[in-house]
Amino acid sequence: MTKLLEWLTAFSILVTIWIALLTKKVDNSFVEQHPQLLLYSPFIAIILFGLFALAVVLYRTFTFNNAELAAAELQKEIQEARTSLTKLGYKFPSKLS
């Protein structure tokens, strides 16, 4: 099952439950006591999902690992490629200040 199909299945199940509660096809005392909460629950869910996504992005940004060893290796490979191309006659443009 693809990730899109998983998300669409979960979304359709939640929408089905929400509509069933909203149209009172299912008796629930909590829904009868708090009809406004049921009405605004999709907006609350979207806001909570956005806050969760923001928290995940911030956490992953602040805990991002620097690969200093890989960066040094890449710089070495770039220098080797420049040397090899220079020997083959390629002229690199001068660096602009």
C-alpha cells in the first residue's frame, strides 16, 4: 500500500466518522453536550497537524548532523578533479571577487 493510499484511507475514515456524528447517525452523549466542538474539530485538527509539522521541521533542523569528514573528502575530490582537468588542458575561469 502506498503512503498516499494510507493517508487517503485514514482521511476517509475520519471524515466518515465526523459526518456520522455530525448528522447524529451515532448517538453520543459527549457530542450532544458539545456540538460546537464537533463542528470545529476539522479546523482544530488542521491547526494541530500544522503545529506538529512545524515542531518536526524545527527539531530536525536543530539536530541536523554536520558531516565534516564527508565535506573534507568532497573538497579533496574536487581538488583532484580540478588538477586532472587542468592537466587535460581545461582552463578554469578566474574567481570573481
